[in-house]
Amino acid sequence: MSGCSCKDCVSACLNDPGRLIPSDLPKIAAKLKISVSELVDNYLVKKKYSHKNITVIIPAPAKLKGKNLLCQPGKIAPDYYEKEKGRCIFLSEDGMCSVHDVKPYECSAYMGCKNTFLGRPYKTKMVEDFFISKWRGVMFS
């Protein structure tokens, strides 16, 4: 799967970084030459989602507003976090993704210029359900 790199698609990197699926963790950690726990503690926030009495934790790159983190990596993101815009922690000052070849799943599956996820019209509930299904039963805290 490969994403688009047009201005509309890259704007997601400046506003709301993509969520990961379990298989993303070891790939991104290997790319950065760190352990998975170092990846979580230094680069990812934990987003809580609830669906049908099940709560799952889904990791996503931390967001920066200017030079400040909106939530410390390794922590559960506060409720307001989802609505706050922020630049992906993996995006360099010159606008290049430092993990582009192993970028988070959502970054590959989303096309902002077409407003699609996995080739279908982007619908928040559908996308959230997709990620909840990937993390259901996975111990991540």
C-alpha cells in the first residue's frame, strides 16, 4: 500500500498524524534503531477508543504545536487531544517524514486529496472501527 504525497495528503502530517496497527510497532522501531518500548515511550501517544463496552488503546505519533508536545509520548492522550491540530513527531523541520518507508498504517491507507481510507470514502466511524478491530485483544498499555 502506498499513499499519495500531494499537498492535501501531506497536510494530515501537519494536523493529525495517523494511527498504527500492531505490526507497525516493530517496523518503525527497527527503522529508528530502538526498541518497541523506546518507540512508545519517546514517540507515541496512547489514544483510548470505546466500542460496544470494549475499550482499546491505539498508538499514534505524538503531535507538536510549535516546539511543544500536545501530550507526552508514552501517556494516554487527554480527551481534547483528538480535536487539537499538531505536526507529527516524525515530520522533520523541512517537511520530510523520517519514517516514510515504514510509516503508520493510517498514513498509507488515507488519501486526503480523495478523502478516502483504503480506497473507500472516509467515514470516521468506519475508520475507528477498523483500528479498534486491529487492537481488540492486543495488550498495549
